[in-house]
Amino acid sequence: MFAFLLGVLCLLAAGAIGALGSLVIYAKWLRTLAIGVCILVGLVFCIWSSTLWVGPSKGGLVTKKFGVPLMEGHIVAANGERGVQADIISPGWSFGPADNSSWLWWPWLYEVESVDNVTIPEGHVGVVSALDGAPLPEGEVYALAWEDPTRMIDAKAFLTGKGCKGPQLTVLSPGQYRYNPKLFDVKSAACVDIPIGDVGVIRANAGQAHTNVNIEAEIVNGVPLVPKGFRGIWRDPLMPGKYYIHPNAYQVVMVKTTK
């Protein structure tokens, strides 16, 4: 902001020199040079202060200071409203919003904060909870799964698509993700690792109830077993291997298959 104000002062100085030129007697070329230098320096400072550099493994979190207010109950702007913006600036130089709503990142209009990407280490999943979005469907504890987790963690796609506020059933696999920390809370948790000689019996706390689609459960020792993907205890256990699933939505009990 200081650099922007300094640039404006230089431009004003150029105007003042031009206005006083007819009142003060000095060499015409000197006056022209002074005006040119002030204009050049002013433009450089204004443009330099209104462009951004985002470092590697980081993103730029933008807050818009003026504009249409957000709808009540929302905290992240997906359509250019005043407040925290959904879009995160990618690493590298940025000269203005991606939607071309402004030529530059004018400091009087935008405030930009550098935020770290989130890294999910090997053998873990990223458990995501959204702080804004549409209400969860009636009777659901977790938001419906996304086919592409990278679309889910894209704040603009999330808010303008099917994104629901609350715990997300979809998890992030190991890797690094650029995300909006004002919209998403991401925590790392160990994936399910079933060793050889065991199977994993799944109790699903998410998914469709089998009674809603007229699928008959198999009763074993008085306990109903449902097909994979439905809410309840799954009929088929997980075989040995690593599974990147939500640790709370799917509770796993290890059962020995060998003595």
C-alpha cells in the first residue's frame, strides 16, 4: 500500500510541475524531464504495488474490501462479493483476478495473504470439513462423495457446484494440495492398512440405507449385513491392503483369518 501511495504522489508531483511550469522560469527541457521522470516512477510504483508474487508450495488468499455483501450465513465469496474470495492465486506472478473484474490487484480494493499448501504424507488421508456451502441432505451426517477429490478441494468449484457444509465423505490421498483455509479444515489421519492374515470388517456410518432401495440384508447371528456402499455392517470384508477411506465414516475391525 505504501508503494502505491508513493506512486500516486509521484504522479501528482508530475502534474504540479506541469501546472507551475508557466509560473516558474527555467529550462523547458528540464521541466519536461522532471515531468517524465515523475510519471515513469509513479507508474512503476503503482503497477509494482498492484502485482503479486506467490511462492512455490503456497497460494494467495484474497480478501475483497468493497463490493456486494455476502448472503447471510456464508463466509466465502464465490461470485466476487465483498469478503474472502473462493479462488486461490496460483504460484508465480499474478496481475489481477482471474475473472478480469479488475486490471490489477489494487491495494485499496484487495488484501492478499500468502498461505501454505496442505501436504498429506504417504500412508495417510486428508479428512476434510467445509465451513461454508449448501446444507447437508436430510438424514445425512457426511456430504455426498465427489468423483474427483481435486474438484472438491477447489473452493470455487465446491461453492458453485454440489458442495455441502460439514464433514466431507471424500478424503484426500497422499500429495500436496492448494486450498482455501477459510473454507476447508483439513486434518491428516492414518489410512486403513490391513495386514496379510487379516480382513477388515466395515461398519459404515455413511451411505444409503438399504431399506430405502428394497435391498434385503443378510442376517448373521442376528446382525444384518448389507452390500458394500450402504450404511451398516458390510457383508464383504476388506482384503489385505491399504485403503484411503474416511476413518470416521468407515470404522474397521480387524479379524484374523489365520491361526
